[in-house]
Amino acid sequence: MAPMSANTRKIIHCDCDCFYAAIETRDNPSLAGHPIAVGGSPDKRGVVATCNYEARKFGIHSAMPMATALRHCPQLLVIYPRMEQYREASRAVHQIFQAFTALIEPLSLDEAFLDVTDTTILQGSATLIAQEIRRRVREEVGITISAGIAPNKFIAKVASDWNKPDGQFVVQPHQIDEFVKALAVKKIFGVGKVTATRMHGLGIQNCGDLRRFTVEELSEHFGSFGERLYRLCRGIDERAVNPERIRKSLSVENTYADDLPDLEACLSKLPHLHEQLLTRLGKVETDYFISKKYLKLKFNNFVSTTIEAMSSNTELDDYTRLCKEAFTRGNRPVRLVGMGVKLEPKSVKESTGTKGNDPRRRQLRLGFE
């Protein structure tokens, strides 16, 4: 990278390519060249956790129902997750990260932010460090990883997706304005399909379009997210890489194109959401306990309600009960259903005496093994 001022950070976002699928192909080379998807059974409303690029050619993507994926690609090879193998590979990748910096913020098993601002290895070049990380992951772990290099986390994360798979992309400080200006709004973390559709209705297609709006106008249209949009569309992200980052909750939700007319329709969506939740939890289960579970409904009048219960597990029957109770609060068609859990780091509970032995606080078991 070009020389940077003392106030400019050098951030690398590393993201393994098709992580679960890559591990499966590494361990079974006969899978190479075939479309594969790792996830739950199509007979039990399973979803795709990840798939390889051969499968993506058929329009298959993460969180897609496995039954739908098989309709897109009848020759798709479905593989049940082997979480212990994925965790082992993740540990190996993170050991490589640690050879270059102690400032590592893991986001999941397969991705992390690295701050290499003060690293002197490889002349302190973030570009060369990313290249070396990618080489070592390829040779030592047997999979590929892509990297984005930039002065902040937002741009680095976007950049890591630019030359996938097995590539890297650098955004230097003087390139930030033009790079961000052309970014489609869907590239902004937190902008999902519903928010993107609202933006398109306002004539907003990219970050350059967002810049036409004042912070007050964006807040009027997008609530508390508006101020963050104002900064991100200008490439401003001052968040530090935080090695002590603690996740407080984890959830999945879906906004439906057609409102769900009654309680039975809402209940029919729970198994699919539950499978997605388990997939996401599988990436953090080694570090956290569950303390609560909760369910959210947003009715067609845009009024939301969330109901939660003390719990140490993710039983689907409990979410069914919460959904029934939540629906009575509105008793009208529903446009969004979400479910999640509140988390506590194991390191905290394991140091709190008798609470760590409370059977209600047992370790999360997902049933992937």
C-alpha cells in the first residue's frame, strides 16, 4: 500500500472462500468440480449453510431452503455439516493470523478483521501481509482465503469480496471517495432487501446517490440507521478492530413479500428460520452460552412485538409457544418473523462460581455432530 499518515490504519478483512464446502472438498477430493451444498436435510426443511461456486452457478446461495436448491440443481450433492472439522480448520487459520498481529477481531469461524497498522513484518506492507496469509492458508490448511485491504473496516470488508475466490483487493486512502461513491447500496452492511427496495423507491442506487441526502433526511427515512448511512456512504468508519469483541445476541429474521394471514402461516415459517438460526449458532457455539431465547413479529401495520424467555437451548417447540403468545398481541397479518437468542461468553460464566454449574446454563448443543 502507499505510505499512510500516522492517523491512518491498515485493516485487512480475511474471508475464507465457501468455507464449509471447501473443507469438504479438501477432505474428499472426488467432490471437486461437482456442485455441493453443506446444510440440513431437504426432507426436514433444511437450509443451505454454504455452497461452492459450481452450485452458485445454478442460483443457489446461503440460507436457501435445501429443497429449493435441489430444484435449481437436481445433481446437487448435499452434505451434512461436520462442525468439529470446521472448527479445527478455523483454529489453524487463526493461528496464521496471529503470526502477523495480535489485533484480530473474529467475526465467525471463517472471517476476521486484522489491524496491521503497527506490524513491521514484510516491511509493514498490508498488501504483502495479506498475500502471505493467503499463501500460508492455502499451503497449511488446504483451502483458499480472500482479503480486502483498506484504511477502515467497512471498506476492507467490501474489498475482500471484490476478487473472490482466492484473491485480494486494496483500497488506498486516496481511492476511498471514488471507490465508495460507486458502491451499490446493497454492499452496505445492514441494508437488506427491504431497505434496498425503499432506497430504490427514493432514487438511491449507490452511495453517491445517498450523499444527496442530509443526515436529517436519512434519519427521517431510515431511523437511527440514517446517521450511520450518512457516514458510510462517505467512506467514514472509525470502528477499531476489537479483539475483545463480545456478541450479546444472535438472530435471524425474514420479511415476507406477502403478509402471513394468520397464526398457522406464521408457525409454518418457524422450522426454516430455526434451521438458519442453528447454522449461525454453529459458528459461535464454542465461545458462548445461551441465556434467553426470543421471537419477534412485525404486523402489517408495522407495529412490532418481541417476547422472550429464560432458556439455555434452542428447542423449536419453545419458539412455537413464544410465537403463539406474540401473535395474540396483534392478532392481524404479519410481515416479518424473527427468532434469536441472548448470549453470554463462556469465559464469564466459567468464572462466576456456582452459576457455571447451574444445569440451566449448560453448554449449547446444536445437534450438528
